[in-house]
Amino acid sequence: MELAKKKAYNLIGLATKSRKIVSGEFSTEKAVKEKKAVLVIVADDASDNTKQMFTNMCTYYKVPIYFFGDKNELGHAMGKELRASAALLDKGLADAIEMQLKMIL
């Protein structure tokens, strides 16, 4: 369980280094609406409004969404401050992260 979580964060870090991920509410929303997002991750401790907005948006645009980790962990994995949301732009990385998330959730 812990290993899958660690792997997911490592893959998020890898996606950040290869610029295949965008984070923050505005950038995540933009990626989904421009059909660039392959997978959306929202922190468990994000506000209910944020969770609801991304759930509705991802359902409409048919983008898989996962609620994972907290804002601090998500931001830390990307080498940034707190992050409530992130969108993966690369299918391969998104699939690898999704595989880890399915083991955890």
C-alpha cells in the first residue's frame, strides 16, 4: 500500500521534471477544457467546491479523476508549495500513475 503511494508520488515528480503535468486550479481546468488532460488528480483535502467542480468537469470531458493525497504531499511531489489539483498531459505517465492509484484506492 505505502509503496504504491510512494511510486505514485515519484511518477508525479517525474511528470513534473518532464513538463508533462500542470498544477493549480486554473492550469488544471484549462488543460481539461482544451482536451490536453489525460488524468486529473485532486487532493483529498481540497475544498468541496473544488472537488465538485473538477468531478463535474472531468465527467463532462470524460477525463479520469482521482482524489489522492493531500495538498502538501501533492505540492511536495512537484517541488512546489501546496497544490490542490494537477492534470497529467502524457498518456504513458498517466497510465502508470493510474495503475498505482488503483492499488491504493
